[in-house]
Amino acid sequence: MEHIAALLFVVGCSSSMTDCRELQVPVSVFETEQACTAERPFALGDLRGKAPHIIGQCLAADPALEDDYDQIVWNVRPDGTLVASLEVSGTLVASNAVRPEKDYLSQQ
């Protein structure tokens, strides 16, 4: 059985960075963070033209919890920084944020 160690999460934003939405990528789960990081520039390139600004992050996933993740909580800051985390029933599991913020937009 293949385990998930990283998830590639991509959003597309308007020119003003005020309207953002999740974009689907052909392959979004990876067995290693390194594989996700290596694929990220190609996935972002494939989405060129889908939105004025496209941002993607690899989120580390705990293989022991891969069936328990039920949402990705994310926010795009005005400076264009994507802050995203994987959650299990409201519990923060993995995040690329330096510290959690309270104004995340929840996308399911």
C-alpha cells in the first residue's frame, strides 16, 4: 500500500490577490516531500493562464493519519504568501505557517 507523505496544494488568485480559489492538479499526493517539491514547478507551469497569480505549497502529511485528514485550511496574505495546513476534525496536523493565524479561509 502506498502512503501519502505530502500533498501539493495550489490556489489561483486575482491580480489584486483578494479573490483566490483552489486549483486542481493532475497529481496532488506524493510518497515523499522531495517528490512533491520536485513536481511543484511543473504543476504550477501546467496551470499557467488559469489565474493571474498561481501559488502552490507542499504540505507534509503523517502517513499514519492519511485517512483522517478531512480539510485543508488556507489563506493567502496580501503579500501573496500562501499559508495552508492539513487538519483532522479541527486539529492542526501540518502547516507551512510560522505561527497559526485566526483569519484562515476554510476550503473543503
